[in-house]
Amino acid sequence: MTRKTGETIEAAATPAADHPPRAADRIRRTARELFYREGIRAVGVDEIVARAGVTKPSLYRSFSSKDELAASYLRDYEGEFWGRFDAAVAAHPGDPRAQLHEFFARLAGRATRSGYRGCGLTNAAVEYPEAGHPARAVAEAHKRALRDRLTGMAKAMAAREPEVLADGLLLLLEGAYASGQLFGPDGPARSVAIAADRLIAASLPPKKRRRATSLKRRSVRG
């Protein structure tokens, strides 16, 4: 049985109940759970195949190495991230400030749950400092894409210095990933949406500032 953690394992990674999961699917699902909870380096191939109920040759038929399995896990994780991000965007069409508030409010909810382990992509970048490692390559590409996306949203809000605002928002995001693991429900991650909104307000020219949305510290299911 998959253990619940602060990050939801997407339903897309779980095969339909009336079709037995393929070995590759079981491996990916098991790796997703173990790598996120315990770290990639801490989990060996033997543990993955034992938990997944497959053989080691089955794993190597689907993934050329543990490094490639780690990269596959991170690509799946990245898909989950963009699913959450795009859901926040879709909730407020044409309003990047409200979109960002929605995203950060949902993050505050996840980052203050029991079992939260931060961002799998950030964690992988810390575990694999060497340039060119497959896992690090996925993590770096994702963070660059996210920075670009935040910069585009800052420009859409007519921020005075959109790149600076985007960098500030990214730093808040990464801080919530780390502090959520350290402090739990009462930690600074609970205030990340408030901090993001105030940073945005301070970055807009006076004529573009709107009455700030009333923000409350809340746990939003994301």
C-alpha cells in the first residue's frame, strides 16, 4: 500500500484497477514513493524491486540504470508540479496576481502537512551536485523553466523590475520547500502566500496597485 505523504502521488501513475500494473509502472510508482520520502541515493535497486514485486532484470529492461530511473522519477514529478501550477492558473484566467496567490496558498497547505519532504526536484539537485548527472539535468531544466514562467507572469503584472520580482517569488518558493520540512504546521511556510502577495504589491507601480486581496493563513488542499 502506498504511504500518504505531503506530496500527492498523481492518479495517472496508478494503473486502472481492472488492469494489472505492468512491471515498469510498478517500478516507477515504487521509486516515486521511496525516492521522495527517503532520497534517491538512500534507496537501492534491491529495495525498489523487492517493494515493487518485480525482478532486477525487469527493472533494467525498462531503465538502463538507477540514474535513468531517478531521471524518470523526476520527469514524472515535474509533470505533477506543472499540473498543480497550471490548475492555479486556470482558476483565475487573465489574472496573474490571483493565479500566483492561488498557487502559493495551495503550497502553504501542502508544505505544512505531516510527511512533507519539500520539492523532489530541489532535493535531487542537492543530492547530485555534479553537472551532467541525469537527475540534476532534469532538476536544473525545470527550475530554469519555472523562473522563466514567473518572469513572464511578473511582466504581465507590469512589475517595475519583473526579473527581480520573479527571483523573489522563486526564493520564497524554495524557502517554503525547505522550511516545511523543518517546522511543520506552525512554520513560516504557512505564510508564504501572504509574503508573496506583499512582495508583488511592493513591486508594482502605484497606478497598477489594486486593493490587496484579503489573505488569511490557511491550509489549502492542493
